[in-house]
Amino acid sequence: MAVARVTEIISSSKESWEDAARQGLSRAAKTLRGITGLEIIRQNAKVVNGRIQEYRVELRITFVLEDNQN
């Protein structure tokens, strides 16, 4: 039996929403093991003088909990 957990993170990029999602997944993978999927919940951007300065995504990351029982 597998049990999964979901956590939400926000990540950003100066390049694109796709890059922001990739950056978020990459960072999450440094501390979470067993990632099985992600959902982009929201996309928004920081705008300065009518131009996008930063792309932001809110991600829902799903990962399987490890069974540490012997």
C-alpha cells in the first residue's frame, strides 16, 4: 500500500512560467524523495513599468511517503 502527501510551493523565474515550474520541481527534489507528480495551481507575474519582470507559479507537489518499518 502506498500513501502519498501533497505540499504546495511557490517558485519564480525571470525567463518563463515553464522555467519557474522546472525551478520549483528541481528545488523540491533536493529535499523530497518519491515525487510522482505536480500540478500548477496558479500562474502570475510581477510587472514593472508595463513589462513582466518575474514569472511566478504556485505548485502542488505529490510524493509517496517512505515506509521505514523493518
